[in-house]
Amino acid sequence: MTDTPEEEQRLSYDVELDAPPEKVWRALTVPAFLDRWLMPMDRAEGGRFAGRDRGEPIEAEVVEAEPPRRLSWTWREAGEPAGVVTFTLTPSDSGGTLLRLVHQRHVLPAMQPAANSNAVTMMLAA
């Protein structure tokens, strides 16, 4: 069996918030606040937390924290390879926060059927 290289999908969102970076940082790091805006928490302890998103189990673990500027955690949905979610907080001129969220998902590339397979797509190609 050979290792299959992973591909990366990257989603990026930028938003300006009225709250200062310190307040946004608390919303990202205090379990009771995460429970309110991100997902219902099943547990949160020592930089690890778990909950449910649309009924699916989620597990996360903080991998980088630079208060109140940058926070990264792994993000694993049931049956999916882990991804990394990074929040970057920059003070805005108006006293708020420029928030950048980047979600890098690691996914296995789609497997192509072997040329000698009996898969419908290969039979149609013949």
C-alpha cells in the first residue's frame, strides 16, 4: 500500500468587527462564549474541545496561541482528515477588529478507477 498525497482546500474570510481584539479573543478562547456562537460544547479542557456541528461530532485542539493576535486549532469532523483553523486579529482604525479566518482542510484526492476496472465510467470510456 502506498501513501496517497493529501491536497489542501483553503477557505478564507475577512470581516470587520466593532469589538476590540481583546474582546474577540475572549470569544475565541472562553468555552462558554464558544458554546454560544460556534457550536454547542460537549467538553472543553486544556486547549481541547469537542462539540457538534449540524449534529456531526467535532474535535479541536489549540496548536498556536499568541494573545490577542493569532489563534490556530486543529479541526476534525467525524470521518474527515484534520484541518487547521487560524484566526488573525488586527486592531482597526475605528477601535474594532479586522478578523481573518482561514480554514485549511486536508483532503485525500479523488481516486481514479484503474484502467482495467469494470467500473461503469471505464466501460463507457472503452
